[in-house]
Amino acid sequence: MADHSRRRVLKGIGATAAGVSLGVGSASASTADERFLIDLDEVSRSEVPEDVEIIHDLSLSNVLVARGDQTDVGTSTATASDLRIDLSDDDTGAVVEEDGPEASGSGASHNHDGPASNTELQWDKRVQNLSNDQTDKPGNGRVVHDVSTGEGTRIAVVDSGVYDGHPDLVDVVNEDLSANFTTDSFDWRPSGAGNHGTHVAGTIAATNSNDGPGGGVLGTAPNTEIVSLRMFSGLEGYVGDGLAAWEYAAQIGCDAINYSVGYTVSDTEKYPGLLQLEQIISQVATAVRSEGTIIVNSAGNAALDMDAPNQLSLPTEADDVFGVAATGPIGFSWGNKHDDNEEKWLEGNALEEPTSEPAVYTNYGDAVDVSAGGGNYDLAEIQAGNTKAYNDLVFSTINTTDQDGNVVAGYGWKAGTSMAAPQVAGAVALVKSLRPDATPDEVEGLIQETASMPDEGERYHGAGHLDLEALVRAADGNGRE
């Protein structure tokens, strides 16, 4: 499944770590200003020197995020370097992306009954039979949103910030609970951090409220509440800021955390300290889970076998993290004989690959709990200028900036395990709306038990491919069809 040509054409990766820096500042940074994590199960708080600055105090997890001289604090088992993450790296954020129409614009044109609405480009939602609003030819059958829309639930998006001015995200984001976990002075909205978080939030909770000519897009759980927890300042973030956001999300009662961030390391023998980082991440994740909050994480975009020796994908391989691999179609509305009938865009004979096909970039292995639609792509078609090839990516809400510096709401395509994780985070909201007292074990169990198993098996799909219809039927518990 690996697409090695992508590594050369789109973006090269480092020899040891993709999307992360094993240092914490410029090459000239001294040990006195390094960021690191402290495990208070291994060293007493009173033993931390006064000249070590505490950035975040994770009291629930017994972990500190600090800056100073790491070697002054306990033994090697008491600390781990805090990794710097580059969201622009395609192994960390989106693999392929393309901006689409502005929110005020029309949808993509096709020749059946006028311009296609934006929701018609959401193959990931349509194939799940999410709502009769997903197409301009609605059916009369029972759909997922007839059973649950996520009402009464809360999902944290730990990411680059969420633009709540988008017409499909107005009144979705809880402004009072949203927070900035970086050290910059701005709020929880995107601040030079791109639109990754806005895209993720739309996949979870977009309301299809845009009354422009192209309409809006619809999220899996449009009645859930989003809490935007920004961990990226510009395109740079730190693991420790993300962990602090995890703990905060648990403390404010979030049902799930969507963490579409990952860092793939290829040599744990050369960097054994990363195993200590994995242990601290596990410690935080276990504490968060004990509060009833599920951490849904993207499995990573390095086409990596996570079971191979000395390979490590964090935080997916940490304890108590629910890992999601990515799938997607090839050929969705490309302009073949079915291009004039959107109802046939998702039929098997209209696609070169089905929507459950493992994406060419997705990590795989035992750490994958389920797979979900994250988008796929044909690199040759994209390079040849086939703009329809972007339709195989996930279409959702984005924000851009115009020449005058104004934020503009729009829609765009992205592919990555980052786009697969929010499908599952939204599924958690659907379940918790029906079963508010369900434990993380029970919710995850339902998601896995109702998942369908494509031909590629557990290696790429874990327990199976997300099946929202089967999931809400099982969670509803009333036997209604």
C-alpha cells in the first residue's frame, strides 16, 4: 500500500522523525531553555529546581510540562523531551489538500440538474447514509440522523484552532470553554495556524446552515458542542501543550478528544528517550480516560507498519488512545459515464477503488482500532491537472485569509488520517447522545463491534471500518429499524 513516490514529490521526511523536531529550539538553543516533561511518579515535586519554569501542571496525570535544564531533574526515567511538531509536514497534518469554493460561492458544477451542492461532494457522509440532506435526491429510508445527531454531547478539538465564524460552525463552538494552550497571546481561534482544526471541526459537527447558492456541509454530529483547544502557534506545536489540553478536556466533561496529530519515529534504538515519552503520554491518556473521555487519534500518514521493529507512531501506540486508520475512494465523480447522476457516484462500478480502500499513506498495524474515511488520492491524476481527483479527498469547512487580511469562510479538500479521526469522534457523540452513561470501554466496544470488515482485514482496519448505521442501531437499544 505504500506510495513511495509521494515522499519525493510532495514533501520529504526526516531520517529519524517525520513532522517533529527532536530538539526544542534553534540549533543554538542551550539546555537551560529546553522544554521537557516531568513524571511526578518518578520524582517529587519538591525536587524540581526553582529555576525550572512550569508551563503546564497536569495534576490529574501527575505530569509537569516544563522549561529549563532537563538534566537537573531526577533520573532519566523521570523526564522526557517535549517534541516540537510541524503541522505543515504531510506526515503530521493533511497529506494532500486543495482549497475549494468560498462559503458565498456556488458548488462544483455538473451537468445533471445544475450545480452540485457542497454536501454532494461529501462522499464520506453519503456512504454512511447520514442524512437525507446529503443529496438533492433524498430518499425516504431511515438514516443515521433519524436516530442520533449528537445532542447533549461535547467534543474537544485539540488542533490549530477552529474558526467559529464559518456559517456551518456558528453556535457550534463553546466560546467560554475553548482555550489557547500555546504560549502566544492570542485566543483559541486559528492564528497563523492554518485551517486544519476548522476542517476537522466541520467533519465532526458542521450544521449545513450556509444559505449561499452552494449550500453548506454536514458533520457526523451536528448537534454536538465543539470545544476548540488550540495547541499550535502558527504551524508549530508541542506535545506538552497537547497533553495539557487533553487533561483540560477531561476536566470540563468532554465525551471525546479529537487529536488529529501524530508523530512517526523510525528509530527508537537511536532515540530511546522516546519510549519514556510514550510512557508519559500513556500516563496522561489513562488519567483522561478515567474521567470518561475518549482520545480519538489519527494513526499517522507515513504508510508505516507500526508493528515493525523500532518503529513508533505516537500517540497512537500509547495506552488508552483509540487509533484510526484512513480509507478513501479513487474515482469519485471524476467525469466518467456517471458524472451526470450524482446518485451513482458512490456505486461500485463508478469507482476504481471503494470508499473503504486503505489510503495509500495510512499507517497500519495492531495499534489501529478502526478505520474511517480520511480520503485517498491518485497522485498521477493530481499532477496531470485532473481537478476532479480532489473529490476523493474529504470535503469540509475551512478558513482562508484574503489579500486584506480578512478571514474568509470556505470549503476545501484534505486527505490524511487527520481527516479519518473526526469521523470517529463524531461517532462517539452519536453514541453518547443515546447512552450518556456509557463508559469509554462501552462506547469503543460498540464502535468496534458494529464495524464492517473489508477484505484487507485487521492490519489496515483494526476491528473494522466505521459503520454509523449499524452503530446507532446498536446504541439505540430499542430494536427500531
